Amino acid sequence: MKKTVSVNIKGSNFLIEEDAYELLQDYLERLENALKHESGSKEIIEDVELRIAELCSEKLSEFKKVVELADIEDILSKLGDPSMYVDEDSEETTEDRSYAKSTSESGERRLFRDTDNAVIGGVCQGIANFMNIDVVVIRAIFVVILLFAGFGFPLYVILWIIVPKTKTTIDRLRMKGRPITVESVREEVESAAERIKDKSSNFASSIRDNENNRRRLSGVGRIIAIVAGAILIVWGLSWLIAFLVFIIGGFEFIPILSEDGPISATELGQLVLASPDDVSLAWLGLILGGLSIIMFLLLLGSSLIFKLRNRWMKVTLLSLAAGTVIGGVLCAYLGFKAGVDLTLEGEVEMEVATVYTDELTLLPELNSVETESGYSVKSNGRNGFMKITNDEIRMYGIQLIYRESPDSLFHIHQNKSARARSNTKGVKRADNIEHSLRLEGDSLYLDTDYHFPREDKIRDQRVYVIIDIPEGGKVHTDGREITFDETSEEDDDDRKHHREKRKYGHLFGDGNFERRHNRW
């Protein structure tokens, strides 16, 4: 009967005979004393203890719960005698303890990813160590199956995921198939330390070699930063001037005539946006987004030129960027809301006249205005496509459409259309359009403009005058003649195609009818 003790070796608990424990304790003390002047001695001892724990676990089974003296002697014989590391002038002796030399047989070889010598994930280097061949061969194989078989990359990724990487010195020894002894652990630790030292030395050397290049690149980068900063500042100042002039100052530059000339961006917003509240929100979005992007450009340019990289500058730039986004989103929402009000078309039509004649002449109805000296005014000053007053919006130019009459008469129809978010509202807006025409004999006088209430907004209001031309009838307008004559040489298909072409008309009048007749 022997006395046992409970010990913890690297996180694992074991029951071990007392004399075996004393032998193991003596071994570790001698090993620590032998390696006390070695670099990395602490890591070596921890790895040796981890190996001892693994070997002790192998000695146990379901029917054996205690590590015996013979087991410890066998384990220590595999690890090797620590006395080989003791200095010659040391007073310690090993006469009362004898340990067999470590065996020279190869150790257990396992597959690990070699992250110390990895190019990407260490898979190729780990396979090369496992198979004891040059890593170049493994890498070449992966390249070939990647290019020709197509599964090289996914295979590499799978191996990267499932193959463990080396975490300890023992893992590195197993990867290479070397026996795990004190000597091999010591050599591997020293090799790892040497690799780290070489990498550090090479890194420091590369830093020294590239110092001049970095200085030159730094100078070039500084010049680029100054130029970019200056461009941003000039750009920001340009936007600031435009913003102050056209938005804040209300400069009237849009070619839509009002009673006082062209209109401003604010007045255009009032004609397009659905409600006064939307106009106010648009102002808020423009000011928030516009000023934010302008200040962002100016501050970013100043930061690049003067190296203003403190925390407050970053916070300010992020805040301005957020303001730009918020203002842009608000304006986009209002634009979408106005677009919804253009979704559906309302249309109304009425036959306004019937004429029995062979020829119908179309003439523009111009206001008869004379100057004080008796000259007739030939231009009504319509230099834009619409005119705005306090109560109404006046559009210039109506559409003429020609069709074949179902009988021997000229039929004249007036068609008006407008858009809205619902057909009912679109019909109401179309009905609000005012356009006049009058028939005198075989002459049809048409107003070349039409108007509607300002509260209806600009919603694609249009006026069409549709003229049904009887067989043999003619329409004269601005030197042109439109007919639907029978042509004996044309077959039915050609005649149908001829009539289809004729049913589309043209824009009638832009105000200066007699001078710019080519536009209608």
C-alpha cells in the first residue's frame, strides 16, 4: 500500500503516488535550475509541464486511476535528462538520480497550420511540414487546381477553417514530427525567438531603408493635401455665393415671366409644391442641406491645408455631413410628394363648332394693341413659355390635331387636360383651363395661349384643338395645306397609313405668330 497525493499539472488534476510525485517535483526543480539563464525558460518549462500532463493522461484508463512511479520514470525518460543544461561549475550532482537519455525515435506527426511561416493562412506550409516536402510544391499544386480544376480556392478556405493552427511549442513539434523532449522544446523555443528577432531586425532595417522615401512621399502627400484643400475651399466659396444670390437673395433668373419679369427659385417652388407648408419645409431642407455641404467643404479644405485633425473637427465634419443628408432627404421627399400630384391625368373634351365649307383657315387671335404713335404691336412680349400673375398662370402654345371627319362637315373639338393625384381632381383642374376660339365664316380664330387659376399649380395643363376634316376639305394654316383627299393609286393600307399620319398636328402659336411662324 502506497500513499498518494493530488496534483494539478497545467489545469489537469491527477492522483499520483507520493514517491512518483517527489521524483517529478525533483525533475522540474532541476529543469528550472538548469534553464534559469536561458532565454524563454519560462515558456520551455510550461511546455514541458503541458507534455507531462498529456503523458500522464495517456497512462490512465478506466481501470487505472493513479499515476505510479514507473509511469513517471517512463515519462521522464522520454523527456530527457535536465542535467545536460547544468553549468559545469554547479555544485549540484545527479549521482542519486538517473534519467535515461531521450529517445531518438520520431514523434507523432499531426497536421497544423503553420502561421509563423504563413503567406496567407499557413495551410500550404502546414501541409509541407506534415508531408516533409518543400512548401513550394504544395503552393504550386494549389495554383494548378485553382486555375484548371476551379476548386483550389474553396479547398484552401475549407482547410483554413478546419485545420487548427499551431498555438504552442508542442504543436509546432508535432507538426514537424519531432519527438517532444526537453531538448527539442528548448530548440524550438530558441528557433521561434530567433525568427522573431530576425523579423524585428528586418522590419527595423526596412524602416531605415525607406525613411528617405517616406519623407519624400510625405512631402508629395502634403502638396496634394494643400492643393485638394484649396480646391475644396474654392468650390465651397462658389457654392456659398450661388446659395446667397439665388436662394437667400431671391435672384430672379428662371425664364418664367411674371408681372415683374423672371421669377426666383422660391416663386417656382410655390408654383410646383403642393402646399405652403411644403414650401416652408423646402426652405428648411435647402438651408440645412445647402449650408451644411458648403460648411463641410470649407472646413474639410481648411483641415487639409492647416492639418486640423483634432476631435472637435471630426465631430463637426460628421455633424455637417449628417445635416447634408437630412436636408437632401427632406427635399427628396417633397419632390416625391409633388411628383405624386402628377400621377393621373384628367381630361375633358367638347365639340365647339361645326362648319360646312370646303376650306377652313386657321388664324391666331392676337390682341389688337397700338402704340401712342399709331403702330400696331406685332409681339406681345412672350419671351418665355408661360407668364405668372397674382391670380393666374398663362401658358403659350396650343396643340392642333387633325382627323378625318365622319361626314361632310368640319367638326372642331376643344380638349383640355391636367394632372393630379386623382382623376377627379385632374378633371377639375382641366375644367378650370380657359381658352377661347371664335369662328367667322370659314376662318377659325384661335387664342395661342390659355390660362388657369394659380392655385391649381403647374400640373402639365394642356389644350388641344381637334379638327375633323371632311373628304375633299382643306385646312390652311401658315402657308400649309392639310387634306384627307382620296387617292386612286393608294390601296386601302396605304390610305389608312396616310390618314394615321395626318391625324397628328403641330404646336400653334407662341405669341409672335407672324415673325416666328416656323415654331407652330
